[in-house]
Amino acid sequence: MSNPLILVIDQGTHATRAMALDDTGHIRVSAFCPVALRRQGPDRVEQDADEIAASMQTVIQEVLAHPDVVRTGVCCAGLATQRSSVVAWDRRNGNALAPLLSWQDRRCAKWLKQFAPFAEKIKRLTGLKLSPHYGAGKLRWYLDHVAAVSQAQSDGRLAFGPLASFLLFHLLREKPLLVDHANASRTQLWNLQTRNWDPWLLDLFGIPIKQLPHCRPICHDYGRLDAADIPLTAVNGDQTAAVFALGRTRPKTAIVNMGSGAFILLPTGKKMVYHPLLLSGLARSGEKWAEYIVEGTVNGAGSALDWAAARWNLPDIKRHLPAWLATDEPPPVFINTIGGLGSPWWRPGPGPALIGRGEPWQKAVAVAESILFMLQANFETMCASGLSVSQIQISGGLAYMDGLCQRLADLTQRPVYRPAETEATARGLAWLASGALQNWPKPGRGRRFKPQANNSLAARHRRFRQELD
């Protein structure tokens, strides 16, 4: 008889998925439910938190009802969510009091400028640059601008925090107010050293601790699912869970995960590394230990391609891109500021722009290359600070494109390894939820892209950097 399966819930920007994986990390059953993303303006990006909670229940029920899952059973579960998105809800009934504010939302940018004198201290405490993408300003915005939130606070009904805490409230039969270390760390209210809410930060941003969830390690017994008698044993952010797709991390291996945003993460073990231009965070933690990462972030990856599809009337852009990337005709250069510039620049603009001309398909290639140019800027920043990277492991929704993987190898002059299964978040979370299984094989033979000389690509990269540096 097969060993029981591991249930993984992966709540991302555009969809909620549930998967049942076996103890070798293979996905046996999966379910998918899209969720809407609303752009109310260049800096306002929202979602319906109640829709997301309902989508989570839908995909869980679909997976649990599958005959293979019924026959084999489920031993444990894990939850991964989009980081830096926040929700305010009524703790009596679980209903959202306002729209979810997406990780892409920048509405509190002007308000945050008053804290610039404290930016260095904030960075050392949290590992994060002072930025509207993180939770502190968004939570304060709820209190200052949403009447239902301030009324719930007065009535003692308010709960707010990272999306993960809202989903845990709906997922677990105990209806707890809990959040994991990884998602808490993206609020800019959480101390990386003490691994808890920081009193000085809470006071600085005016966030009441009574309404925040209690912090728990990434690997922890969170309770049992309301939908079934299954223990939830790991909660993590989507990007940080992807670090463990192949089990324990490999020395000097940077993980690139490309979805709506693109991220390059370098594990640093039990040592927290401070870098002025990059982020520091956690990938894994228990009651008395933690494993840290250094992270570079690109805000506009898949979201930039979606922008290009709408701007230049390119339906099915992601389906056509592999063929477009395989052509020899050089594209223009795209200045990708979709969602604002993340690391190492940390500023909003300039606005998105093309340097040079081309057909619509060439413009799409230019957008795709711009993602790599920003990843390369982060890679160079890592290496310039003395961090050593000998290879790159790639995953995520855009990793299937051979042309992107080869260009990344050419730019970094490092081999790029793409595992056979690019659902890195699901595999990594399953490994964490299962208690870090010792025997966690690779999901088949992956593909390795060896670096080559690419003078044309290098020239476009130099032009890109000239425009931004």
C-alpha cells in the first residue's frame, strides 16, 4: 500500500491551487481555481479576500475527493501564500472588511516618506528596505481610510495581517490568529533576530499589536484542517518555499523563481547576512532555530508580460514567447518598471519605455529580456558583496521557456539547472510539511543550460543598465 500523501495549498497572485504529492515529491492530484486581480490605478492593486478564501476551499475539496487521495489518504498539509499582501477581517465571522491589498500595491508610498530618517534602522531590524510593497504602510492605510476597519477596531472585532493569517483563520477548525515567520517578516513590523513583532516598529508605524496574529515557526503544528482531520505542519511564503524544491539547499546555489514577480534567493544557512541593497529573510524555521536567505526582487515578471499583452494586443503572449525567443533578430530594449523598481534600485520609475523599434513580438521579447536584466543586476550585487554563487536553479511559471533559461546562463556566466518539475513551491512546501524527508529525490532528469558568449544580449544589457544606473 502506498504511503499517505502530502496536501499542499499554494495561494498565488492569479490562482489558488491544491496538490497531493507523494513522499518522492511527485504531484499525484491537482486542482486549480483562478482569482481576480484588480488594478485601480498605477499604484493601487487589490483582490477580493473572500474570493480567495472560497477558492482555497474549492480546490481542497476537489483534491480530497479524488479517488486516488481517498484510497491513499493524507498524512499532513502545508500552506504557501503570496507574500506582502495583507487583509483586514472580522474575527467573529471571518469576513473581509476591505479589499486585500496586493504585494504590488504602492498606495502608501508618499505616507512612508516621513520615515526616511529611520530607513537604515528599519533595514537592520527587518532585512527590508523601506517600501510601500510591504505590509506596515498597508495596514496603517486600512486604519486611516476604511471606516469598517476602524469601527471593527473600536468594537474589538478587528483582525489584520498577512494573507497567510487570514487563510489560516479560514483553513483551521480552531479559527486561530496565527502567522508564520516567513510571511510575518514581509510586514516590515517583524524583527529578524528576535523572530517576533518588534515594539519599536509597531510604535513607529502606529500598528496595534492586539489585532495582529501570533507568530509561529514555518515548521510548526498549526492545527487541523476544518475540511478534514489533517494536521497543518508548515506555512511559508511562495518564494521561500521554492528554495526547498529539491530538499536541502545546495551550497553556492542561487534559486531563481519566476512568476508574477521574479526573485533570486541565496541561502546563507543559520547566519543572517545584512546587505544594504538586497533583502534578508527566512526560508525555514523551528522553535529554536532559523535558516536565512539573501534575496533580490523583480516586481515585473509575469505581470510585465501581462502588461505587454494588453498594451500591444498580444493575446497568448506566454504561449508564443518560446518561439519568439528562438529567433535571431535582435529586439529593442525595454525599461521594465512595471510595479516599480525593486532591488537593487528601490525606486518607482522612470515609466516603462522602449529604446528602439520593433514588431509587437519583438517588444514582447524585449520585456522578457528585461526580467533577466534585472535579475542580473541583483546577481552582480550579490557577487560584488562577496557572496559566492557557482550555479543557478530555476523554477516558476516562466521557467519552461528554454530561451529565457539560456539567456540567464549567458548573462550570469553560470550554469542554470531547470528541474524536471518546475512547481518548486509545491515540492518545497511538501518537503517542509513532511518533516524534511531525508530521501527526497529529484523529480526526474532536469535540463542544464551551459553559459555561452552572447555579445548581442550583453550589449542590450549594458544599454538597459545605462538607462537605470
